[in-house]
Amino acid sequence: MKKINNIKIVSTGKYLPKKVVSNTDLEKIVETSDEWIFSRTGIKNRRYVEEESVNDMAYLSAVDAINKVNYDVNNIDLIIVATCSSVRRVPSVASLVQAKLGLNHKAITCFDINAACTGFIYALDIAAQLLNNSTFKGALIIGSETLTKFTDFTDRNTCVLFGDGAGAMLIENTNMMKPAYFFNASTGDFEDTLVCDDYIKMDGRKVYSFATKAITSAVLKVLSDLEINMEDVEKIIPHQANQRIIETASKNLNVDLNKFFINIENYGNTSAASVIIAIDEYLAESEKLEDKKIVVVGFGGGFTWGACLLTL
């Protein structure tokens, strides 16, 4: 069994572009309809960047998390950004966030990772291991994506799915009993089932089949490894890719759909930003969550998938 780390979730935050694009808006540029989109995906609206970059949104989501608790940024010594839509290979988004936060005077470890839509869970896993096994004290983990810059607006099967956004989480090493447990996996896809070169291309049927199995297996893996039951989990927070995928996973797990936190209607698929935006909104609307356990689960191109149990 993998080591169970203790991490304290200090704060979460998010940034969403102001521009709201509805299904009705998309009807004007591609052959589709509000009914067609919503019935197949559960999406009504999504956010599009106008002037913001991946870097801007990553920074602004971090500021939101910092300001919520008046966090001393000098406690941050690790920044990891999960993204698959950065337009620059170098420098990393994480390094630019460091500079924007006014932390260039500090020796901070900064890097980006790309695990597609599972990226935030991968990044959080890495940060938890580093916090528990080295001298790091405070970590800033971010998921930030501008997928609309890589969206083909002549392809009605994909252009209705994606939105832009960012989310951030501050975590610290702790002696408190705040167990965090991770399972992450990948299998190489040579069939180009889900790829992004100039534009995102996807075989929807194959992705659906993979995703429903991935959610089910990852959640069951975490519960089994920890020897706990679904009743011990307060909420499941999945990657917000498609309402139907979540509904099928709910049936496969024999769990009421109300056990899942779902906000896909408002934002569409924001890839690596998806689960952290959902976590932030779940925490904001919930009360008395101290020491409650949540399971976060993701899946994406690669193929990648994973889940984690977090103690609030």
C-alpha cells in the first residue's frame, strides 16, 4: 500500500473569465442546439478567456485562495501548475506565478506538469509526497486551462464541451491527522482517441467507455486500499467532463447521484482546472466539514486517470 500522507488544506480559490458563452450562443456559429448539447453533456454555459492567459488565470486563482485566509505567501516554497494548454514551452507557468506573487527573492521549487484532465490530482499527489518527505512546508497547487484556444469551432462534437478557468489550493505539512491517499495511473494511447495538436480531437464513444470505467475503478481502488466504505465519504468530486459519464459512474458504483458534486452545467470541461474549481465551490457552499473525507476523481487524455481521498 502507498504511504498515507498528512496534509492540511489551508485554502482554495478559483478564477473564471467574465465572458459567458451559452448553448444558444454556440447555435449561431455551429450546427447544434441547446437541447442537443444539454441532453448529451449536461452543459448550459461555459467561460471563455478574452485577454487572459493561462498564466493570468493561474495567478488570479492563487490570489483568490491567498486572500480568503490572508495567507503569508512567504510560507510557499513549492508551486506546481497542472496545464495542457500553455502556449509557451518555457518558462513554466509556475515560475511566472512565483514572479507575479512577488516571490522571486525566495528559492522556490516551481514546475508544470501535463496529465491532461487528471493533472490537478497528479500535481496534488506530487506535492503531498514532497511535503511529507522533505523540507517543504507550504505548497501552492494550481490547475489552469485555456482550452478554447485549441477548440475547433467547426466541429460540433467537441466545440460545445470546453471552457476556460483556473483553480488553486494551498496545502501545508502538518502533524494533525489529515490523511491524504492517492492512486494515479496511465496507459499510453497510440490510437489518438483524445489528442490536442493544433486542435482538440476526440473519439467520443471511446472516451465515454474509458471514462466511466476509470471513475469506477479509481474510486473503488482508493476505498479498498484504505479499507473504508462509501458511507465514510462525505462527497465524491469528479472531473466535470460530461453529465452522462458521471451518471453512469454513479450507477456502476451503486451510489446515489447526490453523492457527487456536479457543476458542469455552468463551466463545461475545464480540464486540469475542473476538479479544483469544483472543490472550491463545494467547500464554499458547505458547512461543518472539519475532518470529513472527500474523494476526488479524474480522467483524461493519455490515457490518465486517478483518485484521491482528502481529509478536510
